Amino acid sequence: MKNYNFSEIDCIFKFNNCENLKDFDLPEFCFTGRSNVGKSSIINSLLNKKKIATTSNKPGHTKKIFFYKVTNSFVIADLPGYGFADMSKKKKEEVSELLFFYLTRRKHLKKIFVLVDSRRGLKLSDKSFIELLQKYNLSHQIVFTKFDKVAPNNEINLLKDIENSYVNMQEKVIFSSSKTKIGIKEIRKEIISTVNNEY
């Protein structure tokens, strides 16, 4: 199985409107979740960079879609958070439109990694978002972030939380932490396996 250097970033693009979204004609993987769930931190760990994706403690920090083209073989996308965000109603509507357009129109989107904060568990906005993905038959995988900040036995409770929410999991759940790097290898494996099946 061919391997890829996730540190080798060819280009970075960012878009904040539907009309200008670029099609890279490469397998694409996006990361999304509630505001402040740790998307940018996970992407930094995934790409072996400290600050390639900007982070903030303020919810709603990412208002654009950021694309990272890796080894000219695939693309990683950092999406704006859904749910609560400290922005105007008009801006929320614009971001929601951008998200929906991206998720339902991307021809080369192979998998959506839905990030959920381990400390908070699955929220109503997470469930609603996953139901949307299922409605449009979009491949997705749940990734619990900040797993270093909860007790190890909390894994069982988080899985029960998903089960009790009647969310149909397509793939095995990944538990991750941008600090301890747990789960990062599993995410890379998912991406590599999908990319290799494309070529």
C-alpha cells in the first residue's frame, strides 16, 4: 500500500463563497463539527504542522473553507463549525449556505470526518448534522476530539451516547487528541486507504 507524506503541503486555498469554490480534481476529505471542537488543532496534528490551520478559543473562528493539497494526491478541507458561533444572523446564514453547498456539490468528496468534543458528547446539532449527511448518503466518520481531557473509561459512555441518540455509525468511531496524538494515525490510515483505492 502506497504511503503519503502528510507534511508535504503543495498549496493552501481558502474560499468564503459558493461561486468561487475551486475543484481540485483530487480525492477530498473534510473535517467539520460544532464550533470550537478542535478541527484546526486536529488538522495541524494530521499534517505535522504547528500553525498551518489557525486555532482560537473563540467559537466561530473559522468562517471560510480552507483547503490543503497534500503531495498533489489528495485534499484536506477545514470547514467552518456548525451550531453556536459568535457571529451575526446574516453571517450564520452565509456560512450555513457555504457548508451545505460544499457538502452536497463536491464531486470528489470521499469522506466527512465529524468531530465531537469528548467532554460534551453528542449534541442535538451533531445529531441533526449527521442526519443531514445520511439523508444525502454522504460517507462520514465520527471522531471524538480532546480525549486526553476525559477519563479513559469515558469511551464506553460516549459510545452509549451515540447508541442512545439512534445515530447510525457508518465506520468505527475514532478517539483522538491533538496533544497526545492518539487517533491521528487511525485518521491517516482511513485517508490513505481511500486514496489508494482511487488510483
